[in-house]
Amino acid sequence: MAAKLSLSDLERVANLFRVFSEATRLALLQELREGPKAVGELVDALPTTQANVSKQLKMLHDSGLVSRTKQGTSVIYQICEPMVFELCKLACDKLNRPAPKPRKLEF
């Protein structure tokens, strides 16, 4: 069994999960799954503003899930942490599974 995490480590884990708590960030990760894309491409793919896309990309970048490179006047983003796909698959698998029936408690 793994050792218990310290409170500061648990806070870091909680912060990572917060990154996954916003639909636009998840949509950006979904778009980037296809490969690197410029900010403009991501703005065109999502029903939101350029300002919101940039804000969400900054959060994803700050969390270490995506990297960015400048090419001329464009900024290209790509997923740099493959664990993203494993977490998303776990969550989607859970959503696609029927909830277990509650057990009767007997005394």
C-alpha cells in the first residue's frame, strides 16, 4: 500500500483535479488530442471567445498538461502530459457504467 500523502501533496493533487473541472478546458484537451494547434484554430473549434480560450490554455499550461511554442506570430499548443488521456478515459468509463445498486443494510 502506498504511503499517505502530506497535506501539501494532497493540495497539489486537488489543484490538478481542479484543472479538469471546467468544460472549456476539457474541450481544449479534446481538440489537442488530434495534435498541436494554434490558438486561432482552437478559438475556431470552440463556441467561446479568444479571451476565454487564452485564459483556459494558460491554466492548462501552468498545470504542466500542455506546452506551447511560438511560431512567427502564432502560439502552438500541444499536450505534453499523456496521463491526461488516462484520466479522461477513467472518467468517461465511469460515466458510461451503470451506477451500482445500493446495498441493504441489515442489523
